[in-house]
Amino acid sequence: MARPKNSPEKIEDMRNKMMDAVIELLDDVSPDKVSIRMIAEKINVSHMVFYTYFKDRAEIITALIKREQERTNQHFQGLAEKASRMPVKQVLEEFIRGYSIEGHQHPKVFRLYWLSMANGGKNTLQTRKQLDNLYQKIADLLKIGMDKGEIRRRNPELAAFMVMSLINAPIMTHFCGNKPDGITCEEVLEENIAAVNAYLSS
């Protein structure tokens, strides 16, 4: 793949613009339907320009997942620092609220990671690595709470998986259109936080 004769900063900027275009497109189509032509049109360049920055569609999806993993790592680094001086359940609640609100309001990244996994997408292995990273970061956060005696001691990896299962269930239900009428996302979120706290304390 021929690389553009631009500065590293300009190359990175264009690659990020293309990845951002993928995220915007995910609001309307599933990951496997995002085409190179659609990405190029979204940022007003020729579809041939795409190949200057990425080898193919699979490479940009892999790069996007890697970028989001790096952002996740940075986010959890901040949460871990908070957990060292604040109650871990309080920090975890902050994560759950942010994660759930993002999942409902901006489902594109959620759809890429979770629903593409459920559908056996082509990037399953890379997505699996991203999800393993997320589970591990939550497990590390829970370990802090266990060491401080704030959370009942149990297998941190299993606890992290259970926490994510509790958080994701109502979001996936929302995507599938199966949420009962008269129940708001805000009400579900509050019940969700209560369920996570009850599980971690039991």
C-alpha cells in the first residue's frame, strides 16, 4: 500500500477522519454493510484515496477497534486513579451511567463491538480482543474494591463478565425494540445500577 507523501500528523488526521466516517455510518447500516465508497463519500474524497491510507475495509475496521481500545485504556486509567481515593462502587456507577447513556444515545460503537460479535462478523477475532481488554479493565477496577474491602471477594474476571452482562442486557433489548411501553431508559438504568450493586455485595 503506497503511503501518502504527507506529514505523519496529516496522515493520522486523514485516517481518523475515515474512522470517524465509519462510526457515523454505523448509525444507519450494520458493520458488514459499510463500504469503502460510502466512507469516501462521507468525507468528500474519491474512493481511490481510501487505499492511500488503508489496505482494505477490514484494515480500517481493525484500526477503529484498536483506536477505541486505546481510548478505553485511557478512560479506565482515570477510573482506577479515582478508585484509589473514592468508593469503588461510586466510580463503577460513573462508568455504568456513561456507558449506558452512550450505548442508548450513540449506538454505533456498541453495535460494532457487541452486535457484530453476536452476528459472527468478519472482525470477530479483533473484536474479541477488544472485549477481553474491556473485561480485564473492569476486573482490575473490581480488584481495587475487593482489596479495599468494599466489594465481596470473588473471581474478578467472572465478576467483570457478570457486570457487563447486567449492563448490556437492557441496551441490547432496547436495540431489538423489545422494551415494554411505559418504561424509560432512565428507569432501566437506575434498576441496572441497583442490580450491579446487589450482585457485587452478595
